[in-house]
Amino acid sequence: MAKKKRTRIYVLLAILVVALMAAAYFKGKNRQTGEEVQISEVKKRDIKELVSASGKIFPEKEVIISSDVSGEIVALPVEEGDSVKAGQILARIDPEAYLSQVERGTAGLNTTKAQLAISKSNAENNVAQLEQLQVQLDNASRRHERNKKLLEQGVISDAEFETTETELASAQANIRATKAGIRSAQENIRANEFSVKSAEASLKELRTSLKRTTIVAPVSGIVSKLDVEEGERVVGTIQMTGTEMMRIANLSIMEVQVDVSENDILKVSEGDTASIEVDAYLDRIFTGIVSEIANSATSVGSAAVLSSDQVTNFVVKILMDPNSYADLVSDHLPFPFRPGMSASVDINTSTVSDVITVPILAVTTRDLNEEEEGDEDIREVVFVAQGDSLYVQVVTTGVQDDSYIHIAKGLDVGEEIVTGPYATITRKLEDGDTYIRKEKSDKKNGDSEEE
């Protein structure tokens, strides 16, 4: 009896093994093959193309105050953070040396004026002398004519006639000498007039230097930076920039200066709006507008940046909208931003509404002439799911944001395309491949599918 029972058990076990093997066979035969991919529908969305950059906050207008003269600071009535008005005294530099120079220049001018007066007096004397000599010449000429007739009549001797002839020649010579003296005096007058003008110009320059020992504010604003203290010496000349003493800024109008790479700079235009994040104000977005775009790269002028490996950036200035931070202004904090604060911006360079879009990761490239050696035809493509197969669809793309890209041509709303994994799309998928639809809840290696 026991023997029959064991036999029955063996038979049942054999039947069970055969059934399991058959089930495994048919399951493997019916199992899908192909790459496991994420599938999404093509939809319409609004896209804002953004250019992101980082930089620092600066006043829109900031004036650097430098010394035009050298000397010791003897008065410094302002401190950093003070409000100043145009024309207000900011500092005084010891004027003693410049006062002496002005006095010396004044004396030199008076000397040249005196020399000019002497030259004019000499010229007047020569003119008077010429008039006197002209009278003497006229008299000598008349006596000579009279004696010539008397000589012809035999009334006077030859010696007497020669005497009057000599007097006439002497008078003529004196006239010529006096005229030459007048011309010389006139040249002296001109030379002394030039000397006077030169002395006046020098004195004006000296007085200007003396005036510049008192430094006044050229504009109204805030002393945003103070680099000197009373008693320090500063260096400066009229011809070149001197020691930087302080800066005056209008902190009520601020701008963000950011570096934009050469790959993005052509997308940016004056008037583009921007969102601004300031490190000092967490979770706060301010607004602004692009006010200026540099025409030259920040690296221009350096001899060491001729290599194409260098990163080339262009400075873009974004004027902050005061209305976006008006609530931060108070009596305790009249100016919410300080020069040099770090900020990052997103510049809205283009916006399209209600257009066909797909996730950026869905778009890849393929060589459509890969069978013809040496003749490449690289196109942007997506993989469209139809049935249990995928096929390559060439697309024309437009603007994009961080997640989606505009498909200008090649797809219609509602079509299903492959959206991940990215490595599978770019390296593995080919036209006609079969696929396995990846479950939406399955997220491996950070890949996620749009719901």
C-alpha cells in the first residue's frame, strides 16, 4: 500500500515539473523584446528661452573722485555712507605750496607786463624822435636846395655847399636809424605781449591747481567707498589720474553686471526682461531690463587670451526695476542693495506661446547618409512610437527652455515619442527597433517621465 502511494506521488511530481516547463516555454515565447523606454505624448506649451548668467550689483552711476594735485589731506569732512550734494566740500589738500606758486606766478606776470610797458614807451619815444628828425630833415633839405642855387650864382663857396649836403645826408641817416628802432621796439612789444599771455596762462594753471586743493562733489549721492584718511598724502597731476580718494554713487538706481558667454550673447538684446536673484535676499525674485550690451569681450586686450580654449564673455548690464524692491525700502534701510553684492539673472530672450513641444532629452541627432561613406547628413530627430516599433522622424526645432524645446516642423499634437532614458535615445535606438513601454512609476538612474 505504501509502495502504491509513493508511486502516485512521483507521478504527480513529474506532471507538475512538465507543466512548469511548458508554462515557462510559452511565457518566454510570448515575452516582448526590445529596449525599455519611456513614452510621452506631444503637447502644446508656452516656452520662454532664457539666458542665465551671474555677476554683481553696481550703482548705475558711480563717480570716482581722484586728486588732481599732490599733497597732504588736511581736512576730510565726510565718511563712508554719508549723503552729499553736488558742490559740497569732500576734502582739502594742503594749499601752502600752491599759494606760493600763485604768488610767484603773479609776480612773474607783473614783471612781463612791466617789460611790455617799457617796450611800448621806447616805441613812443622813437616815434617822437622820428617826428623831430623829420623836421630836421625838412630844414636840411630846404637849406641844401637854397645853397645849390647860391652856388650856381657864385654867392657861396663849394665848401659851404658841401656842408649843407653833409647835413642833409646825416638827417636822412638819422631818419632811417630811427625807423629801424621803431620796428625793433614794435617787435619787442609783440614779444612782451606773448610773454604776458604765457605768464597769464601759467598763472591761470597755478590758480586752477590751488582751486583743486579743495575737492567738491561733482554729483549728488552717497559716499559708497572711502579710501583715504585725514593726514594721508595723495598724488595727482592735471595730466593724469591721481590717487583714488572715494566714490560717490546713486544707490537709488542699481544695475546688475553679468558675464554672458559668446554662445549666448547674440540671443540677448537691449530691452529684454530679466529675473534677478540676489544672494542676500533668499527666495526673492526681482525684475530688470537689459540696458547695455558690451561690444567687446572682457578678455580683449590681454596678450594671453589668443588661444581658442579661453572662455570668452561679454558684459551685459541689467537695470533693476525699483518697483520690484520698493517694499524693502525704509527709513532704517533706504538702500536695500550694496555695491558688490552677488546676483544671478535669467534673461528672457524669446517667448513663444501655444506651440508644439517635446522634452529636450527626446531630441537627438542621426546621420541619415551613414551608408554612403564620406557624405554625412546630420539631422535632428525624435523616435516616434507606432504599434510595437519605433521609427525615426526628422524635426525642425526652435527656442527652448530648461525642459522643453519647440518643434516647428515634423510632429503633431498627440503623437507618442520616446523621452528616455537619454543614453538609450542617443546611443542605442535605431529606426524600426521594437520597444518595451516603461512603466511611469519606474524611475531608474534619475530618469523621469512627464505625467
